[in-house]
Amino acid sequence: MGTNYYYKEDIDTCCHCGRTSEEVVIHIGKSSAGWRWLFNGTKYKSYQEWMFFLANHKDSIYDEYNRKIDFTEITYLFDKEGMSHGSRFSFKDKDGYELSNTDFS
């Protein structure tokens, strides 16, 4: 069993009622017990690209249960030891981090 993590941002928030007309959601990746972190590699193609993006959007990280996640907490998950995914649907970047080349959850 694992947990998916997302970047979420509300767009066009109504100044009167607070409702939003659109929500941007980007799947960051997944943490599973016994496995290494798996980044979603469909938008960003490396650990460095993800870190640059997330460092500039620290207040918009959530897990699949819609709990707000601290930037330090999620970066800890990136470096946890575990088994490699090693499938035909994943690849490693130059720093050895695993990314999926398909959308998953």
C-alpha cells in the first residue's frame, strides 16, 4: 500500500464566496512501504526539476487524503531506502532517482 502526493493550486478564487472555478493538480509521485520513492516523470524528467518546482511551491503539496504536507517531510520521502521499481515503465535520472514514464496513482 502506498500514498500518492500532489501539487494543488486553486485558480480564479471568487473574492465574495471563496469558491474556485478551476484547480490545477499535478501528481508528484508515490511513496510505498519497502519501495523507493517513484516520481511522476511525465511533466518533470528529473529529481532536480522536481526540486526546483516544489521549492517554489512549498505551500501547495498534499497527499491523496488532502492533508497538507510540509516540504521537508516530502523531501525526506525522496531519499528513503527501498527496492527499486525497475520496470519498463520507469527510468532513473542522472542522480539515480526513479521516475515513471506513464501517469500512475
